[in-house]
Amino acid sequence: MILVICCLVNLEHISWSSTGEIVESVTSIVVLVALILFPLVEGVYLVLNFEDLDDEDFEQRHGEFYKDLRLDRGTQVLWQPIWFLLRRLILGVTVVFIKQRLVFQVLVFSMSVIIQLNILRGSPF
């Protein structure tokens, strides 16, 4: 969450004036892209390899991502870790870019919790 907020604050005031600011801006963009892509790529990979999740070697490499999930409910529960990580990005965007709209922030936070509960419950949206 700290990385997301730091990257977003830097992107809000992005500048390309000096070498230091260029390095800072490029680093923020690269880290933010990595924070967005990792959960998506890992989640799609796990969904595509759902049958192999019980394999010991596969679990050793990727087990922390789906640990404590009830896999008997199907592939839908694999979206929970993805949503957990993307929710941090959404909350960071809300806090950094929508400072003056407190009601909108509360609505975004409430919707993210509702989506989280639906994913954990195993029901479709």
C-alpha cells in the first residue's frame, strides 16, 4: 500500500526537468505497472493451472498466493487474492486523486468491501 501511494503521489506531480526527476518518474511508472501486472498475471496463471494446485512442486512455487482459500469452491476463489491486491491500488488512487470528495471515497471503500465479500462468499456479482 505504501508503494502504491508513493508512486501515485509522484505521478500526481510528475516532472521531467532534471536527471533525478526523470529517474524518479520512470521508477514510479515501472513500479506501479509491476504492482498492477503481477496480480493479474499470477491470477490468470493460477486459474489456467487450477488442476495442478495440489501438486507439491506447484504449491511450493505458488502456494502462498492461494494459501487458505477453499479450492473446493472452484476457480472463482482464485480471484480473491487478485482483488485484494487490486483493491489496494483502487484505494490508493481514491485517496491520492480524489482528496476533496470524501463521500465518493467512502462509496469506493464500501463498494470494494462488498465486492470482496461476494468473492469470499463464492457468489457471482
